[in-house]
Amino acid sequence: LMAPTPQRRQNDSATFASEILEKLTYAIGKNPAAARRHDWLEATTLAVRDRIIDHWLESNQKTTESGEKRVCYLSMEFLIGRLLRDAISNLGLTQSVTEALAVYDVELDMIELLEPDAALGNGGLGRLAACFMESMASTGVPAFGYGIRYVHGFFRQEVVDGEQVELPENWLMHGNPWEFERRENSYEIGFGGKVAAIDEPGKPPRQIWRPGERVLAVAYDTPIVGWRGNHVNTLRLWSAQSLDPILLDAFNSGDHIGALREANKAEAITRVLYPADSHQAGQELRLRQEYFFSSASLQDIIRRHLKAYGTLHNLSDKVAIQLNDTHPAVSVAELMRLLIDVHGFAWDEAWTITQATFSYTNHTLLPEALETWPIHLFERLLPRQMQIIYAINAQTIREATQKGLDGGKITAISLIDENNGRRVRMGQLAFVGSHAINGVSALHTELMKETVFHSLHELYPSRIQNKTNGVTPRRWLMQANPGLTALVTDAIGPAFLDNVEKLADLDALATDAAFREKFMAVKLENKQRLAKVIEERLAISVDPGAMFDIQVKRIHEYKRQFLNIIEAIALYDQIRSHPERNWQPRVKIFGGKAAPSYAQAKEIIHLINDVARVVNADPSVQNLLKVVFIPNYNVSLAEIIMPAADLSEQISTAGLEASGTGNMKFALNGALTIGTLDGANVEMLEHLGEENIYIFGLTAAEVAARRREAHSGRSIIENSRLLREALDSIVKGVFSPDGQERYASLVSNLYNNDWWMIAADFEAYWQTQRKLDDLWQDTPSWGEKAVRNTARMSWFSSDRSIREYAKDIWRAGPGAPAS
Ligand code: 26Y
């Protein structure tokens, strides 16, 4: 008998129909009569997965044979959402799968909704990692994403009596057909214990770490398919398991619960995603998570490299490791430990390899979000890594002193913060361990140089560079907005599907009335789809003809949902006092989660819901104003919301939003933006032209100046009747008759301090909103600007971001010099 070779799968609908039936029968064990919708989803997923595997094996073989450099993207978060539509669309299978399912009277659109969202992330940073994974596959950059396989992803949000309630999320409940457990790729991860000095005759003295605890990291792989299936990369997520699942002594002596103690402790490491994205809690379990996935990923990278090359001297020629913020920054110390203690390298060469291999992306300047760890905790959990950090610090300070930096600057670059009870600064560690450090928008990168990394930038002036974020046009245009995709294909041809820059051809059609009308007709359909969701979930009926004014993102004081809802209140007052004026109908839509421990953010959610209840029940504003808070904002909801927006709210206090990526998704789908000169809004202004974006408010420099002058909102509020009356109505309990005191502190903060410049920016915001009202009446002008937004956003594709990283930081991917 000859050894068989696997047959590449055919993609016609008849083959699909028979394979879906085969999966249903032999993988799930049901016949069509007994199959529930979920079974059809699983059978379809498995049939599609077979096609992915063909491409996946091919991609891996090609990369291994060519010896191309690989990118390893280390991230605590991957906010990927659903994968079925992504895979089907990128493989060009939409039509055959749809037709195949029709044979069984099953609709793809229905079953794909049953796939759970993989919500292994909080927000922007995690979603960026997911867009980057898709773009690396689409642009042919060989890559591994490395992260954590949380059993419970980001919590599910419900709103009960106007307040956020957090519920556990359980995405693995029905199993996960996308992942492959790789038991053979398991690594031991140590914690605690002691470091011993070993002095053998004839050999240089060395340190050896003897951990007090060990857990096992087991790999789970998910294939990530690029556009047209040309390349498939791997997302490798680590799950923690006990090396000793049952303590036999305890078990045999009858202590059956106690026997599982170790297993529970080990498995706790990967049980849940921390739901705070702006305030470091400093929990030991979080540091365990960070080290666990860093060490597992590095051990995996080293094992693969040694298998291919037999040496680690050339590691940085073959691997680029990107640190997604400081969450994996302990990797710098861990790679040094592995090189020196395990693989026998001398310090200097280990350091050269480490720096050449790592690069680091910073996503925030907010002091409360910068990670630092108490020395005593670090030392107890990771004693050898702590020694290495001290040594890196001594070396860095020596270098700074030689270059003549003064005491204040030395304090600023030190890896140890001596002011708050001695802590390890993870930003400084990531910076010195990397050859390139990047910010995520032009403004943010400049601010990094001026603030958090001022002194390190002086010491290493060529290391910081900018890489403005982007979003994948496959998910955020083609899949989320099939109506617009069809219209654009019809108007300018399909070339933009492969080269999104071609969207620029639409610009010429912005003044074509017939095209504009079709464009706005697609927008209306998308708004009807969202209106249906709002009706079904909240029993609020909204008019799809009204302006959909949307702010969806994490709830945070700096993002200023509070400013938006105050404007809604002022508008509500004005419509009632001046009903004769020419008000334009609006639906103000909000969505987003607050960190469970973030009290002010939760109050803002409560206020939005309180205002919504009152406004939506008031017949005097019925057709002019509605306020909606959509619970449980997530990737799948974003796919419905982005295409349905007329107006996108990007109103953060200038200088505080590193980039934003929702801003890009909205504008790509033809929403106009009202926003501050913050993050990537600044670059959107450059690409869109100032007629096509509505910018207001203080600049980052002005905000910084006011904060230095101890600005307060009192005189501004006293001089603005609109703002004062809106705030008075909040305090008087107009929206909270059952809780008069509820918002007293939220409002008094504006009078006494106004740290987020809400009072300071209110008037400019209000005026800009009224300009947008005027524009809304002028349908052709609004349509023209909407078309120009779609036409001019292509630069914000994550393909462009990835090509810049590949060229300037990783030296990997198509076109990279062979090494
Ligand atoms: C340390 C812990 C508290 C922490 C956990 C998560 C700190 C930060 C985060 C997440 C930060 C984040 O999502 N940042 C966002 O990154 C986006 C992608 O670069 C930016 O577009 C966005 O402006 C930024 O807030």
C-alpha cells in the first residue's frame, strides 16, 4: 500500500454541502433531522477549518524552509471577536458556504451569531493586537501571537436599574473548534524559591534559580487567516496546569478537596482576564500571569530556534519580539536569565542579543496605568529576575553617568522607583531592553519624548519612533459593512479589496449626487439594522432618519462620556425652552464597560441611563432627542454599530488618548467625527482635510498649561448659563428623583477642579455640535463629507502600520533583507 497524501479540499458549494454533512455526522454524531443550529455552526466551522489547515501547514513549511525572520507579538490581550465570518470572507468562501447551507435550509447569517466572542482583552490595546494578527497574515509577515488562554474573558455587562452589573463570561462553554491543544509544547514555569551561587573549579561562578513552585504552560494554537488565504499565522495561547494535579498523600488520607489544592492554585493563573485598563491593581496573580506567559513564550521561541540553528548567537536575525505595552516586560529579564543561566552566555553578549531582539510599544501616558511592582513582591516571586534587573539598572546608570546626565535625570531613568516604597518600573525595563520603542500616534510619540521617557530619550535619542495605529479593513469594512463594500466595488471596481489605498478613487464621486444618494441609502440600511437591535434589546424605538451620534469605548473620565451626556442634557433643556427653533433629530448612543472598581466611571454609566429614562419618556422632545445606552459593548456589537453611525464622538481631553482606533473604524465607514486634537485624530485631520472633520477644544499644550495653573471650572460654569443649568438639573435630581445626592460629587469635581477640562471645553463642544446640526440639514454637503471620509481613510489600515513595523523595527516580512 502507498502512503496517501492529503488531498487539498475543493471549494465549490456541492463539496461544501457534503463535507458539512460529513462533519455533522462523524464529528458531531447527529443527522440533519436532529441537528440544532449550534450543531450546524460547529459542522460548518469544522469544514471551513479544514481549508485553513491546508494553508496553515503550507505557510509554516514555507517559513521554516526559507529561514525567514519571524515576528513574535507578545500581548496579554487579544480581543479577536468571532472568527467564522473572518475566515470565510478572507478565504473567499462566502458564496459556496451560503449555498451549501441552503441545501439544509440553514442560514449562515443566523448560525454565525451563535459563535461566542473571544473577548481576551479589555479594549483598544487588545483589539489592536487582533487587527495586527490579521494584517500580519494578510501582508505575509510570518508571525506568532503569544498570549494567555483565559478561561473567562472580559466580563459580560448588564444594566440593572441604570447601573452596570458584571457577570462572568464563559466563551469556552461549548468547546472551541478553532483551537488545537499542543500537549507536546509544554514548558515548566517556576515561581519563588532561592537563587544559589555555583562555583565549580575551572569555571566562572554562576547563579542558579531553584524555584519553590512549578506550573506547566500548555500551548493552544489558533490559525489566523490572511486575506485570500495567502498566508496563515498562529496565535499561541498558554494555559496553566498543575504538574502534580492530585496530591496523592492527601488523597489517600481522605482529604479529597485538599488533594486538588495545587491544581487549583496553578490553574488560577490563566482563569480570568483582569478587567481594568487604566489602573494598576498590583495583584500578585497579575504578576504571575505576566511572568507565566512571558517565560512560556520565550522558552518556546528558544526551543524552535535551537532546533533550526543549533545556536542562539543568531537569535535576533531570525526572531523579532514585540512587547505589547509593559505587560510582558519581565521578558527582558527572563531572556537574560535563559541566555546566561541556562545556555551559558556571558552577560555582554546576552545583553546584545536581548536588545536586538526586543522592541516595545507604549500605549498610555496616564501615570496610574504605568506598571510598577513592589520590590519585595518581585523578589519573592522572581528572585533571579530581580537580581538581573538590578544588574541592568547598574549598567544603565553607569552609561548615563558616563554621558554626563545629572542626578535628577538618573533618578528618572532608574529601573527602581525609590519614591513610593521601592518599586520596579516596567516601562524603564522595557525601554532599556529594546532597540526600538514606539508610540501609537504622532502626537503620543512626541509626548512620550517629553514626559515619561524624557531622560531615557536624552540618553538614547534614536530609539523612540512613531507607528500610528491602524485597523483591518477586512473586518471593519468588508465584513462589517457588506452593503458599502458592494457599492464601492460597483463604483470603482474590486481593486480596493487587495489594495485599500484604491479607496481614494471614491473621492471623485463625492460630488456625484447619484452616488452620494446610494452611499447614504446604505448608511440608512445600516442604521435600520442597529435600530432593530436597540428595539429588541432595550424596547426603545429610534428613528433611523435621525442623526446617529455615537460614543462607544471603555468608560473613563479622560474619554469624557460625561461631557457628551452634559451636552445631551443642555440640548434637552434648550429643545424644551425653544421648541420653535430648527432642532435636528438626534439619537445619542453610548456603549462601553467600566472597570469594576472604577467608581466614577460607573456613576457616569448610571447618569447616562438616568438621563435616557427621563428624556425618552418626555413627549415634548419625542422626535428630536433620544438617549440610548447599549449594554455589553463588544467586538460583535461594534461590527453593527460602526457602519450605522453618522457622527463619531472622539472627545478625550487632549494629550490623554494615545491613539484611538474606534475613531478610524467609524470614519472608514463614512461617519463624520467630532473630536479633540488628540491621538490619531490629529492625523485624521491631515488626511481628511479640515472641512471633513469637526475639531474643537483645548490642545494638549493648553491642557498641560491649565493643569499647571491649577485651573478650576467654577468661573467658567458661573459664566455659562447653558452649562450651569445642565449641571443644576443633575444636582437637583431631575434625572435621579430617587437619589438626590447621587451625582453631587461628579458635579462638584467640575467646580473645584475640572481635571479633565469638561467645563473648559463645554462651550466649544456645544457650538461645534450646533454646526453639525446645520450641516445635517444640508443633505448633499453631509453626504459629500461622509463619502470623503471613506475615500481618505485608507492610510489608517493596519496593513500600513504592519508594513512600517516590519521595515523600521522588525526587518522582517516580504522585502526584508535575507539574514
Ligand atoms: C496595567 C493595566 C492596568 C493595564 C491594562 C490594560 C493598562 C492598560 C491597558 C490597556 C490600555 C489600552 O487599551 N490602551 C489603548 O491602546 C490603544 C491601542 O494602541 C490606543 O488606541 C488607545 O488610545 C489606548 O488607550
